[in-house]
Amino acid sequence: MIKKYLTWKNGALGVALLLNVACSSSQKVTSSEFPQSFTVQVSNPLNRERESVLVVIKEEDLPKKGAGFNRNAFIVTDGSTEIPSQYNGKDAHNKGIALVLDQMGAGETRKLTVSYNPEGKNQRTYTKRTQAELSKKVGGRWENRKYIGGDFQNIDSLRVPSELTDHSYYLRYEGPGWESDKVGYRFYLDWRNAVDVFGKKTPEMVLQKAGLDGYDSYHNQQPWGMDVLKVGKALGVGTLAMYDNGKAVRVEKTDSTYSKITQNGPVYSSILTDYYGWQVAGQKLNVHSQLSIHGGTRMTHHQIRLEGGQPQNIATGLIKDKAAKLVSDKGEAGKRYGYMYTYGKQTLNSPPDNIGIAVLFNPQDFITFSDDPLSHVVQLKPSNGQAQYYFLAAWELEPDGIKTEEQFRQYITRTAEELANPVKVKVSK
């Protein structure tokens, strides 16, 4: 089906067409397939349109008594239109049904129907708009902390071997990757633990192509895009750290690290990494870090759970680059999230392209803005052993990409307002 949706382009709202492959002709729905149902109301509290809205129908709100909900046989419809959805069963924070509404009108309340069969298995196939993956070499050998020979094989999880360091040639693009139809990311699953960005020139999933030709050929522009960000020893964009003695300290020294792909779905993907014994600021912490992304967005949501010690802060931030000035705002509770961003010709491409990178956070968690020689930093206060923030990157060479600082500023201010005013989800059983 062809569906209209609103898009933010060149600083103004415009109308575009989305080819929404919600269900193919081979996926026609009959009432006998999904005889049970309940309704869900999704409300937009903002007096303006919003796009690419993640809706999570929480596991605890699903029918349990009688003909209880079956995660293996269900669909979500908006009137007669089937909406691509998935069930998050392994996700640490967003368990339940996940779907994306491409557009919601100002103050709109949308009534969705979840239909299901209490028995059996009848799972749908939707166009993939997100991906998460982790790939290691097998069939080779370790030699002086380098992996010699072997071939890459995708895996669901990895206990990081003690031999692993930077440029060990063991992990494809050096760590887990995740992407939406807008942008891709990776983080280095070694002592660096820093987040990097894959700029994309297509809405298709591309991570499976990265790091196969010449290992790090993604540093040069490929038909699908490239690694666009300089990271080095800085925070890249959204890297987890703690600010101590005038420096943002990344998760560099740990006793062990375990990473797993928790969701790799059509509309939502996530990665959970457990860092045991993070040595920082005279403490040892266990950190459970979930990175997630949904279709239609550039944002990664970073949700963190901490165990042990009393961390003085959780810090994150952005690389410093002379080509890009810093803009920051501590936000206002209930009105807009706080943010820090830079925009300018700060990519690895030659000559450099414009890219905007940003971190957004709940103003209730804000401690202060800081910096160190390499990074712009924001310090956040954990609450009950938990912390969370968002980060994003917008490359000008994306399809219909943001191409000016003013467009990026408008995009960030809209996003900050939307994060402070999430849609409301009400289940009627």
C-alpha cells in the first residue's frame, strides 16, 4: 500500500509518500487466523504533527486470563491497514509489542487493534527497518593478540576474550552494530568502548556489507555509505563514561564483558552489554548497558543499570572538532529534553561533509556541562542505580538529509520537545 506521511525537510514540513510494505498479498488476514482481539489507544499530547513514533504495548498490559495473548500469532491493525510490529521477548527495558507509527497528527488519538490466536504459531514477515548484529571470525588462531585467518560468522552473543584489543581483526568492524533506515552505529567491543557512526546513503539495511572487503574499507565511501566519524580517544557520539578528575573516562578497565543481540527485528533492535568490574574513580561497578533503535529514527536510546558503589555521575558527550561549534541547552522538565550538539564539516570523508551529532537527556538528570581536551561532556545523575539518554547523528549525504546547521537546530529542538512529551498508550481489554 502507498501511505502519506509528513516529513521534516529543508526546515519545513512537507508531504512525502512512503511505500509501506505492511503485508503482502500472501499475508491477507482472516478472522479465523486471529479470532481474539483487544484495542489500544495511542495519543499524541503535542499540538503538532510528529513522525516515526515508537509505540510499546507493555508485556504486563497484555491479556493473560482465559484466551491469553500469544506472542507467536498476532497482528496489529489501524482500521484495515496492518502495521508492521514485533514482539520483544528478550529486551531488558521494552518487553512487549513494539510498532512504529510513521505519522501522528496534532493532538491525535489513534485506535489500534491487536488481533491474536491464543494457540499455535503464525508470525508475519515485514520489511526490515532496523538491524542489530555481531560477527566474529572462526577457523583461525590468536597470535600476539591478533586473530590470523578464519572467516566471519554472525553470532548472538560473545564473552569478550582476554586477547581482544583494538585492531585484533577478530570482530567485523570491531564490535556490535545497529542501524535504522536512517543511520548506522557501532561500538568498539574492546578497551575503547566508544560509539562510532556509519552514514547511510540508502534506507536499506547495510551493516551486513561492512567490514568484508579489506576489513576496514568502510573508512572510504562505499555505495551504501561509510564510517563518517572521527573517534580516537574521545567520546565519539554518546559513548558511556564517568567524569573524573577533569576527564571523561570510558569503560576501559573491566574484569569481563559480555555482549548479546537481544532484539533484531523489523521495527526495533537492541543490544545488551554487561560490563563486570568497571574500575573507575576508585570504584568497581557492574554496568548493564542497552542500546536500542527503531524504524524511521536516527536516535539511539541508551538505558543503563548500575550495581555496586556510588557513582558520582554518568557522563557522555561528543568529539571536539574545530570545524563544528557546540550548542547546549539544559532543557526544561515537561517541556523539552536537554541537549548538546555540534554541526559542521567534521566527517572522515575527503573533503569532509557536514554532519550533526547530538546527545539528549532528561533535564531532571542533569548535573552540569563539562569538557576535557578531547570531548564535550554532559554529566548526569543516576537515579536508583539507573540512567538513560539518547544520541544521534545526521549526515548530509543521507537520502533527503539535513544539509544546514539551521535545519539541524530545528530537528534537535523538535526532537527534544517530543522526548519530553511521549505518546500515551492505553490498553482496553
